[in-house]
Amino acid sequence: MTDHSAEITHAEKDQRPLAASLLRGWRRKCPNCGAGPVLKGYLKVNDSCTVCREEFFHHRADDGPAYLTILIVGHLMAPMLHIVFVTWRPEPLTLFTIFAVGCVGLSLYLLPRLKGALIGFQWAKGMGGFGDT
Ligand SMILES: [Zn+2]
């Protein structure tokens, strides 16, 4: 009996579409139905979907979204800082102001979207508690 239910769980996990789950998560929607919000407020994760009742409380996003945000923002802004400085040589205070606002703005934009996408990834791959029925 236990082996049979484990096979069903494994088969269900294989049927979860990864690309659609990532896209729904990026839109901060439920990876299962794409309609209900996965986040309440800015970063707090709903315990379950308000539309399809899919449970999210056992996600393990942890520091993953912050790591990905720093990775992307750093790899975009560091070369741009170099290019802008070499090309236009702006005043230091102007350069600092533009890149400080740019880094903070891009980080605030990416963080909840990457958190949703990471939860969608975990849901699609059956990681953490998402694989249990
Ligand atoms: Zn849902």
C-alpha cells in the first residue's frame, strides 16, 4: 500500500510542467492553477492557494530568492557601472545616485518574482513537502 501511493506521488510529480510553474511563480501566482496569489503582502507566502487549495506552507525557498537577486543584480550592474564610467565619466555623486537607485529598484522588483519562481520550481520538482500527498 505504501509503495503504491509512493508510485502515484512520483508519477504526479513528473506531470507537473516546469516552465509553466516557473512562469506562474514569476507572476506571483499559484504554480498549480495560475490564478490564486502565492504571496500575501510583499514576500510572505500564503499557507495555501485561495483558488485551488494547493498548500504552500512547506516550501523551502529560504535564502534562495535573495541569493538569485544578488547574483542577477550584481552581474547586470557591475558591467553597466564600468561601461557608464568609461563611456561618459559622470560626476561621482551622479553615478552613485543612479546606480544606488537602480540596484535597489531592480532588487525590489526581482525579489518577490524570484521567490514565486523558486516556489514554482520546488512545486514542479516535488521538493520539500510538495512531493507528499
Ligand atoms: Zn492555485
